[in-house]
Amino acid sequence: MNVYIICNSKTGFTRRYADWIAEETGGTVMSYEKLGKTGIDAEDIVIFGSRLHAGRIEYLDKIKARLKSHRRFIVFATGGAPNAAAEVHEKIRNMNFTEQERVTIPYFYMQGGLNYERMGMLDRILMKTAAKVMSNKKTLGPEDAGFAKAIRSSYDIASREYIRPLVEYLKASI
Ligand SMILES: Cc1cc2nc3c(=O)[nH]c(=O)nc-3n(C[C@H](O)[C@H](O)[C@H](O)COP(=O)(O)O)c2cc1C
């Protein structure tokens, strides 16, 4: 039985978490883009990590379809939102998993940040447009004001400690 960490990372946050998880679990990191036809067995543990993109865990649906026969399938997402934004994460969970999946697929969120320098052009335009729209709004609630401030420039709030709940879950379930 092997542990595979399949990772979709555009600017490096998810990859950093995947590497930390691999160090702790002895797992192998594989890039989602280069996945191809791999030799992952139905008995192996698959951890899928991806970024949040407008509330969606990018490529989650494709991975779910591909790994439906895997009993041990764990998902983690990284994003710009802080771990503490519990209501936001509840909504994200509901958007990305069916009621049944919320019971059967363990899901973990790990705060990452934003990296404009490594972002693709389309993503940069989207984020800069969102920042502009927010700054033009006359009144912002406290949550929106925090978001508007956060997306103006790059920031990094990732930390190795945030892998702990996933690693502990994994160790307890092997
Ligand atoms: C267009 C766009 C949309 C995003 N949407 C969200 C979002 O809905 N929630 C969130 O917390 N972060 C969001 N982010 C931030 C990314 O999820 C965050 O930077 C993530 O850690 C990037 O992972 P990566 O470095 O592995 O690509 C968004 C970023 C971009 C560029």
C-alpha cells in the first residue's frame, strides 16, 4: 500500500503543502498535469491537493470521476482565505462535495496566500479586476474589507503546522 499525493498547483502553495505531507507520510508527490496512466492501485491511499478557484476545488470533479473505485481518497485545498474563515469554508465544502461525499471523503483546508508573480496572465487579470471592483465599492462589510485589502498584493500565510490535521487523520486510519 502506497500513499500518493496528487497535486494541482499553479503558484506553488499547494505543491509546498504536498511536499510537507510527503515528508511526514513517506508518500510520493505526483503532479496532476503529468498524471497520465499511472500505476495507482485501488488499495493505495490517494491524497488530492488543489487550489481554490472562485470557490471550486480545481479539477476535483475530474479526479473524483477517475478515482471512484478508491476506498481511501482524501482531499485538501489551499486558498487565499485564512483557516479561521469558518463560514466561507463551510460554503466551499458544500459547493464541492455532495451530501454523501461530505461523509465519505475527508476534506482539509490549508491557508496559502496569493502570488501575483507566479500567476498566469488570465488569473492575474481576474484578481486585479476583483481588487478594483472592491476598491470602487462605497461600503464594504468587515469581511469584504479584509478580502479587498488582502488581494491588492502578494502574501504568504502558509505554514507547515496546517498539515497536522490531515497527517493525524491519515496516521489514525492506516
Ligand atoms: C482567479 C482566482 C480565484 C481564486 N479564488 C479563490 C477562492 O475562491 N477562495 C480562496 O480562498 N482563494 C482563492 N484564490 C487564491 C488561490 O486559491 C490561492 O492563491 C492558492 O493557494 C493557490 O494555490 P497554488 O499556489 O498551489 O496554485 C483564487 C486565486 C485566483 C487567481
